[in-house]
Amino acid sequence: MFLIKWIREWKQMKQEFAPEPHHCENCDTLRIQVEQLRLDNKTLLNRLLDKPIEREPASPENFQPIRTSAARHTPWSVRRQMLETEDRETAKLLKNAPKPADAVSDEEVKELEKEVGIAAAERESQAS
């Protein structure tokens, strides 16, 4: 009887003089994250365990064959011809493309070359 009374008193004293639990922000954030994970897991589990929605089976009449644009293996000669035709088309488009307004014409280039040639000739004659 004495021992039981002593244990009760000891527990009561322990509760009275026990330090208050420490409160920190990290613990709160971890609790919130754990609760969120539990909620996510619960919704995921419920979604997985729900009965699937029954749909009508697809009829083979609605299926269409998949058309591939080219064979898997094309010989090099065919590929080369395809690449050459693409190159010709791009060159044709670049040739016929409108030139920008600030582009210099061939005549202007020739005039500048003449002027530079004259200026170079004058410098050479003065240097000699």
C-alpha cells in the first residue's frame, strides 16, 4: 500500500514540476506538411480504390490505320534526290525573295570601287 501511495505522489510531483513543452516554428511547419501529405495520400488511395467508370468498348469500325509519311529505310540515292530538290527550292525562294530597302545595288558598289581606286592611285602618285 505504501508503495502505491508513493508512486502516485511521485507522478503528481512530476506533473507539477515538469517543464513546459518547447514550441518552435519548424515543428509547426512539419506538422502542417505531414497533415497535407496524409490528406494527399488519403485522396489518392480513395481515387485508386473507387470503381472505374465503365465505358462502351470501342468498335473496330472506328479504327483507322496509321499512315506513315515515309518508309523506315530509304536508300541513299532517294534521300539525296529529296535533299537536292529541297535545296533547289530554298535557293529559288532566296533568289526571288524581295531585297531590303537599305541594300546596296551593284552599280553603287562599282562606283565606290572606282572612287577608291582613283583615291588609291592619287595617293600612290603623291607618294612617288
